[in-house]
Amino acid sequence: MPRVDLSVFPPLRNEAEALGAKWDSINGIWYVPDGVDPAPFEKWFILPAPSFNIRSTNFSVAVRKQNCRWCSSLTDIATIVLSPGWEIWGTVDVIEETEGSEEELIMGWIQQRITAAVHYIKSISDTALSAVQSTVPEYKFGLINGHRFRKLFNHCRFCGSLQDKLAVPLNDEKTGRLAEGITLQDHDLPFDCSSGFQSDLLGYGFDPFLPQHR
């Protein structure tokens, strides 16, 4: 069987070595040698990174018409919004419940308590993208010159040019409700994507998922 590499937190290296793990000094990693049962090392297995780093059981799409930055025509602009409970793939602190053990860092899904707008999406599940495009067909992948990755952008429905995300806040600071001209469409569908940035809407004292804010 192929070699099984391990991600062992330094304070636990003696435990791993006692179980039979070996240290690869060239590559700087612990591993399970041939002939040793890998089962006892399960907590140190290196998990494959998911294709998506954000997931949620549902999502909403905020839509507003605004003028195209190039041809000035009114076009639909969409922003994906996630309610509290969505998860992001990242580093998790784990405390081993054994005497004398120390904190260990592993990778896993971390639940978020904020309402967030998701930007710079590099990949997205087909189900979620189809739901968004059913409202705003021009929300699709595009490439800015000089960037290495395609990302989801709003495009003008008239001239096809790439647009910015919503040019105005989602909320009206005076009323605390959705800003005039913005609609929020809820989708009771799973959402998965790879995103490099999420903005905290609750930081503005606004939660579009509360009835009084709609």
C-alpha cells in the first residue's frame, strides 16, 4: 500500500513514534511505514483539501439594478449572502482530553456566527450557480487581465462588461432595513464555493435575515 503521511503536532511526536511512526527528515514529515497498521494514526491523517472552502445549508441573493460602469445602462447586480451557521474550512484548535496534553491544530470546518456577503468566488457548486443565474443570468465567470484565476463577476446584460459588486451597502443606515431597490431572494438549497473574502454584514448592525430588517 502507498505510504501514509501524517500531520503530527510537535508535542505529540513521542506518542506517534511510540505507535511506530517514522520521521522523514528529507521532507520534514511523519509517516506510517510499510507493514504497520495505519488505523491507530487516524487522528493524524492528512485530509485532502475540499474543492470548496465555504459551505452552507442555504443562501440568499441580494439583487439591485445599477448603472453599468461602461455603457451606463441599468443592469442587475447580484451579491450572495449567507446567514449565521455557514462554515469555512480552516485551522481548528483541538484540546486533547488527556493529562499533560497540549493544544493541537488541525484542519476542519468552522461554523460562523455572522451574516456574510461572499466575494471573489473561484468555484461554486452547479446547483447554487444555477439558482443565482435563474435570477441574474449575467452573474458568471470572467477573468481580469493579470489575474491567474477566473472568478464570478456580474456582467452588464447590454454590453457584457464586467461589473463591480453592489456599489451601495445592502442596508439603509437610517431605517436599518434593506436599502431601497434591493431585493433579497432566499434559496433553500445547499451552497458550496471557494471564496477568498467574506464581509461581515452584522458588523454594520444589519441582519437581512431578520424580518424587521427587510
